[in-house]
Amino acid sequence: MPVTAIIGAQWGDEGKGKIVDFLSEKADVVVRAAGGANAGHTIIIGKDKTVFHLIPSGIMREGTLNVMGNGMVIDPIVLIEELDKLEKKGITVGPERLAISRRAHVIMDYHKALDKADMIKDYERRVEHLSEKGVEIGTTGRGIGPCYADKASRTGIRMADFIDNTARLELLKKNLAVKNVLLKHFGQEEMTAEELDERCRGRAERLKPFVVDTGVLLEQQKGKNILIEGAQGTMLDIDHGTYPYVTSSNPTVGGDMIGVGISRIDKVVGIFKAYTTRVGGGPLPTELHGDEGEKLRQPGGEYGATTGRPRRCGWFDGVVARHTMRVNGYTEVMVTKLDVLDGFETIKVCTAYELDGERIEHFPSRAEDAMKCKPVYEELPGWKQDITGVRKLKHLPKAARNYISYLEKLIGAKISLISVGPSREQTIEK
Ligand code: IMP
């Protein structure tokens, strides 16, 4: 069973949704390995735009099996909303199209309340020494961190228990004894196990038919093409990203193996945006501020798919590219949103940083240092021409082809696909 992993190679929002949708044409199974409703994958088919936070984007392709892996943290409310949204579009999803891992963790109401509450602020106050300004992580408020924290402290509620009425109530009673102390401390409303259980009952019934041992299910897919749909990005990885300004999972190739429960990945496809964006706080060495940032944000429509927040924008960062290449070992790379650079006279690419007067070529391990890094740029000629209608590499302006070759050298992998617009057709296969 050939397995391909799609990996976000920067800080998330690289346009993976479109690429997954494109590659899922050849996939029999599409799997998500990590994260939860913090992700937002936008699929545009003709004039129809669909944003998924949880369900793998393969659901838009008839005949694919879509799997939500054990590494995910699943909010039943959001998942049911997505199922309803699909039904409204005339896509009825049954267990033959969607499988949810019995081992995946469930986001409960208290996780979201704690994520949004002062708990994070309090944590930030404690880590203020990490930055002069006390930058906020700015989570998506979807309960991701608190849910993964429970997973690690072995008090989480997994899908297998969530759909079991007896186990769920028992676990809620145990957990709420502690969670209510926290909720009270952070000025949030306390919850009773019975009330919360009552709210969960219908949701559990609705999801029950989809909940299976996805490891066993995938083992049965012998000879099928499996696509692991990445969420977030490598620089948000809890180990390899800009800790603590990261998410709470491992959206990298190692995390994929754990989050799906497989021992081999044949192809690792890194997705880079032709420039850089990030939502939330933390280091972003090539960030462009004010009007300069707007020049990328406006044509790129750079607003978060999950929270609507304006994304921070900057030039392509070769130091980040080398770092994420080392972590993931891309066998090929795809570049999205090249057309957003159409209007620029010249385009800058960061090749190294200056930190405390010294040139460095590796991404620093401490966020505090990364925030002090000054990018060293190479300036390349722009193409000043609309490329959204181009479908073949040879029809791209010479400066755009040069830019692509330059990125290939910087990343250290071949670019196999270039996206020049949001729709399925606006794609150049090399
Ligand atoms: P959390 O994942 O909600 O805990 O948020 C932690 C950090 O990761 C915040 O800076 C978020 O903005 C960022 N983040 C989480 N998911 C995504 C994503 O899918 N795309 C981009 N940024 C994300």
C-alpha cells in the first residue's frame, strides 16, 4: 500500500487543502493524523467553496474512504456540523466513506472553556521572560492544548469511551472533579458530569456508526493508495517548531506515523507557500510590517480559515525551508500561491539570519533567539505579469521559472507542482 504524506512545510496555511484535493484524485484513502478543528482546509470546486476543520478533504471525491486517525483531537460538535453541511450539499456520508479512530481523543466543553480562559494567559504571564513584549500564543480557542494535555496526563476521553454511555459518564465524573477546580480558578462556569453527559449523548449516538479501529481498517486496504492529509505546519510542531508558540501535536512526518499507526511512508510531499505566513504570536523572522505586509496579505487573501484573523506575512524563508526539510525529508515539494507575487518588481528570499551580529544558517531552538534574528536577503527579479492562466511550466515568465529553480536549490528538493490560483485547474504539474 503506497502511502503519501502531505506536510505543511512552514507555519500552516500553505494551501494544503487544494493540494490534498488535487492528489486525492489518485487516492483511495485519505487520512488525517494530527490536530483538530484548529485546522481549516479550503476546497474550491468551480464556484463552490467548502472549508473543513476536521473531516479529511478527500470527502469531496466520490469513492474515497476518509479516516480520522488516532492522533487527532476531535470536537464532536464541529464534526456533526460538517456532516450536516455535506448533507446540505447532497453528499451523504456513511461509514463506508468516513471512519473515526476508536483511539482518537475527544474535545470536551471544558477543554474549549479552558483554552479560551485565563489559563493560557496565566501560562503566558509565566513565560513572559521568553520575549520582551510577552507575546501571546494566540491559540485558535478550539480546546486543542488542553485536550492533548489530558492525553499526555492519561485523563483524556477517547472515542471508544465517548460512544460508551457508561464509560463516558464515569470518566466525566472523575475528570470534572478536577476540571471544576480549574474552571472556577479561571472564572469560568463549572459543569456537572450529568449535564455534560446529557449534552454528549446525542452526539455520541450520531458518531457511533463511524467509530472503528482505524489501524485494522487501514491494514485491510492492501494495494490501495493512501494519502495522509497534513494539518498545521512543521514550524508549529510541538517539538520542532517555535516552542512555546506552537500547537500541541506533531504535524510532521514522524507524527503522521504515530497519528495513523503505520510503519512506512513512501512519499513525503512538502507544501510551501511561495512566501511566508503565520497566524498567532511567535517568531516570524521574514515578517513584513504595515503597508509592506499588506502587499502580500491583500492579493493572497491572507485571513485565517478558522478564526478569520489577518495572517502575518513575509518573504520566503530559506532557513525555515532547510529546517523543515531536515525534519521531514521531503521526497518532493509543491509550491502554492506563486501568482500572489505577480505584482512585485523584485522578490526577496531569506538565505540566512543574523543573530547578535553573527551569521547563522540554522533555525535557533529558542523562540527568544528566533525573535531577534534579522533575515539576510537575496533579491530576485519579479515577473510583473498575471500568471493565473498559465498551465505549463514553459509558459511561465522566465523570472518565475528562475524563482522556482532558486527555491529548489534552497530547499534541497525538486518542485513537482506549482499552484497559480485557488481552483483545481490553476495548477502546473512539472
Ligand atoms: P492551537 O493549535 O489552537 O493550540 O494554537 C496554537 C498556535 O498554532 C496558534 O498560534 C495558532 O494560530 C496556530 N495554529 C493552529 N492551527 C493552525 C492552522 O491550521 N494553521 C495555522 N496556524 C495554526
